[in-house]
Amino acid sequence: MEDRRKVQFWISAEDSDELADLVKESRKSSLSELIRDALSLYAWVVDAVAGGGRLQLVDSEGERFNVVLPGLSDRKATKSKPTTGAVRKREALATR
């Protein structure tokens, strides 16, 4: 069995409701699954930005939008090697 840790924190009722809605909308089996997937995606974005990349969204009409994440998008590129976890998560999330 993998090493597991319990994490507890307080969030607003509004954020809790939003998380519950996201679990349903994304068809995740649990809040834990949603948070693990969100963590994987965020780790991938942090790694990409640290390597000089940027995050864009392409809408259904092909229009591109730059996505700015507070405290992340203004970081200088470090060209550091990604962590093993970030590499694994990137490979799991990447589709072409």
C-alpha cells in the first residue's frame, strides 16, 4: 500500500459547494479524485511555466486566450528539471 496522509483544512461554504458541483460535472467518483487530478494538472502547469512555457485556452471557435494564474505566471523561467512526480503527471495528462 502506498504511503498516504490525511489532510484537513477549512474552506468557505461557497468553495465547498463549488467543489461538490465540480465532482458531479467532471464525473469524478469522489472529492479526493477531483483534488488529485487538479493537483496533477497544477503540477504540470507549474513545471511548464518554470521551464519558460505559458498556459493558453483555445475555445470552441479556435480563439486563444492566455491564462494568468496569480503568483505563477509572473515567475521567471528557471529551466529546472521537473520532479519525477511532475513528469509522471505530465505524461498522464498530455494528449495531442
